[in-house]
Amino acid sequence: MVALLAKLFIKNASDYRDPKVRKAYGILCSVLGIVLNLCLTAAKCIAGWLSGSIAITADAMNNLSDAASSLITLLGFWFAGKAPDPEHPFGHGRMEYLAGLAVSVLILWMGLELLISSVKTLLHPEPVEGSLPVLLVLGASILVKGYMFLYHRAVAKKIDSAAMKATAADSVSDAISTLVVLLCTLLSVYFGMKVDGICGILVSVLILRTGFESAKDTISPLLGEPPSKEMVMQIETLVLSHEKIVGVHDLIVHNYGPGRVMISLHAEVPANEDIFVLHDLIDNVERELSEAFFCEAVIHMDPIAVDDKAVSAMHAALVRIIHSVHTEISIHDFRMVEGPTHTNLIFDVCVPFSFSMTDAALKQAISEAVTAQFPHCYTVIKVDKSYV
């Protein structure tokens, strides 16, 4: 159904990276989610009234909250698709993450409400009736929620949407919850087991777990998370595919929401090349990055000596020394400044965030190791952190 509706209402529906296409998919899936969840709410309210089951009624309220969640997701996609303005020059893409977080909060709230009502039912159980229409409603609900999970998951992968992933997780949780309610109803009707409250508690625990996981997935991009390893490799491969660029470092990807990404990096270039030729090359690479990743790209040029044998030999020796201190440390921006009494070795080292040594201790360890092998050399070190 979603594929058919996308072909009918979304122009260039296969261009998933286009912000307009992402917005259209988000709105389409959200509207469909509102309609389906309202239908399920009405059907389960009737089924809950007929059967007298608190678990079915609570499940109906869960679907009503899902309709509200779909409405929030719709608004999130709508505002995320707005163009940048003077107050928000980087756009409104993070509204999609906020929508996903709001959905997670609703899931948690509904799970808590269900837990409270289920505990009350456990303490004061009442008989449950299960007519054929009630059982059919529950069975149909499981199928509908399974379908909603499948299309939300598929669209989430296509447009890489945190909000859609949260909705997909909620749908599969709802399907499991309704299955538990169905089993509870069957046990109550045919075996006289008063497990309505117990099943309600189980359902609430599943809902709360889904809420916590969805919140974690949406909070992470809001706080700022590193790009995927695949994206880093693609960026480095594209930049290094140009012959005159011999190294890449200090890569940072700023994520202001889907379709609102900024990339900055340092590109090492031969110091003996024409500066105007290199500047033109960097402009071209920035444009290629922009087209490939739908981003704004900024590249800083770092000139390095590539034909100086003494510099190359010292660089190789310095790499060995640094790796003897720690294998995960890398080096860049290396320069040698020779003087009448000593030589300055100027360079940056990049360490992982999990690195245990302090910056001062690391500088001292490297300096002592260098001086032990090259007494005439002094080190000038800047410590960087890796953002990828």
C-alpha cells in the first residue's frame, strides 16, 4: 500500500536523499499510521467493553497513543522539511529527532499507565468474556500492527529516519502486546485463569522497554554522535581519489538533521605545488562532497614536504616512536624546522576518546622517547581527539 501511495503522491519517490522526498514519505507514513491506529482504537474499545477486559481496553488506549505519536511524527517531518531561516541557519532537521523523542516519551507514559492499571487488576481481578468478535478484533490488530512495523521499518531504512525507526519499534511492540492480550483472553475464557492483570503487566513491561530503547536512539543524534564507519570510508576514498591529495585528517561531520549535514576536514597537499592549482582542486573536491552527501563541505589545506628525504625519514621514525607509546595514536601536520643548535619537530597526534593518558603525560612520553633517539630534536606537540 505504501509503495503504491508513494508512486501516486510522491514525485521522484526513489530519490530518498532528497529532503522533499524524505518529508513526503514521513507525512505519508504518519497519516496512514493515524488512520490505522484510530481504527484499531475504536475496534478495541468496543472489544474491551464487550469482554470486560482491562488488558484489551489498555491495549486500545495504547493504540490511541500511537495515533498521537503518528501525529507528532507528522509534525516533526513537516517542520524538519522547512528551509533554513535567519534564526535557524542550519535548518530545522533536528525537529525529526525531537519528534522521535516525543514518541518515545508517549510510549513510556502509556507503559507506566498500563502498569498501574494492571497492578490494580491483579489485586482485584474480574471475570473476562471472550466472544468470537473480540478474538477476531485482537487477531486482526496483530496483523495490522505487523504490517505497520514492516512498512515503517522499510521506509526508515530508505530515508534513514530516527523518528520512523521509533515508530517501527513501537509497532512491533504493539503486535507482541496484543498477542499477549489475546492469549490472556483465551486463558481466562476457556480455562478460567484470572491472568488479565498479569498479562497487562507483561504488556506494560514490553511497552516500557520499547520506549527506553526508542528514547536512546533519538537522544543520541540530538547530543551529537559520530558518523558511520561506512560514511567515513566513503568520504576519505572520495578525497584521496585525487592524485595531489596525499592525506586526510581532522574529519568532522556535523549533523543538524537528515539533509542538513556539514563536513569539515584537513587535506594534506604537496608544499611544492602551485597554490592556485591546489586551491582549484580543493574547490572541486568540496563540490564533489556536497553532491555525494547532500552536505556543505569545507576543506583546509595542509602543505607537507613530500620530496624531502630527511623529512620523510624523520616522519617514519617518529611514527615508529609514537606507536611504541600506543598503537592507536596517529600523527599529522608534521614539519621539521632546523636550527643551528637543535631541530624542532612540530606535529599533531590524534588519540581516541578512550585513551587513558592525559595530554600532558602523552606529550612528555613522546618527547622523552624522541629525545632518547634524537638528542638534538625538540618536540612541539598538539593533541587532537578523533571525532569519527
